[in-house]
Amino acid sequence: MTSRFQKLYHLAEACNLPSILEHGLMSTERLLDAAGIPAPERVARLRSHRAHNVRVSERVLIRDQRPMPPSALAPALDDGLEPADWYALLNGFVFFWLDRERMQRQRRACGERPQVLLAFDGTVLLNRHGADAFVSPINSGNARRRPARRGRRSLIPYACWLREGWPTGRPERPPVEFLFRCAVPAQTPHLIDISEI
């Protein structure tokens, strides 16, 4: 089946590339597991705001969450969620952009740190891992400047979205983000291009 999403983009810290190519893209939760972080510390990290990048091993740097501090995030949450719940939820996913302009905004936010842009074949990725794919109508990791409301219904299983569209809003509106709760292989035929930006 051919997907209408031909390419999906992931921006990564350049220092993480060797680990990504060896193990694939992994969520923060999986990265902490792989680094052998003890359970109490792991839970605390998953439910806390990362104001700065965190190095969990010699080869893995986890990106900060500066665009969603608790004070900005809390007023935007629905479903009785607290900021810690939202951090824990997002830490279970790997994120992709559809729109290169949004990706470029993320790149600018990274400052002078070297970054790599990984382009994935959307059709291959969704055909093979669609059961673990979710879509979001918002940038789920940004709570600055009049943040969009968000809650459990903001992350919709891809298969459900294909059948039913968004619960609210314009049904034809494309997703802003794709999220995968599995590790995503970073090799052909999934990965189709790597560039330094």
C-alpha cells in the first residue's frame, strides 16, 4: 500500500548518529532502559521536565524539553493530566515531522550544536510499523506562545485516523507529527537519506 506521506523527517543530534545507525531511533524511555538507568531514577527522569540536554551514555544525548516547561504546559492540558503525565507520555515515542519548515524551526532552536536530518520512506515505515504509529494535529512538545490544548486524544492511532479523521477540527487537515512507540530501524529500506544541517 502506498502512503500519501512519502517522506518523514527526524532531526537528531549528530553525536547520536553512530548509535542510531546501530540500534535505530528509540524513545527516551527505551534509551534509558538501554543505558541501564535504575528504575527509581528512570521513572523520575521520564516524569520530569528536561530543561537541558542529558547525556545518558557516551554515545547518546537526549534532547532538552525547553519549549514545554511545567508552568506553560499545565494550563494547556486536558483529561486531568499533570505536566509529569505529559512528559511520561511523550517520552514513550519517537517523533517525525512531515513539514520541512517545522523541522527547520526545530533546527534553529538547537543553536550551533551539529545536527543530522534523517529522511525516511513514509510508505515503508507506515506499512511495516503502522500498528505502532500515532498522529498529532499539534506540535506536542511545544507549549510556548498560546499553546494548543492537548490531552490523550491529541495522539491518535494512525489506523484510527485513516478511518475516522480527527475527533474535532477539519477532517482533511494533515498531521503535524508522526509518533512511533516502537524502535524505528535506521537502515534501508526505511532510511533513505542522511544530511548534516
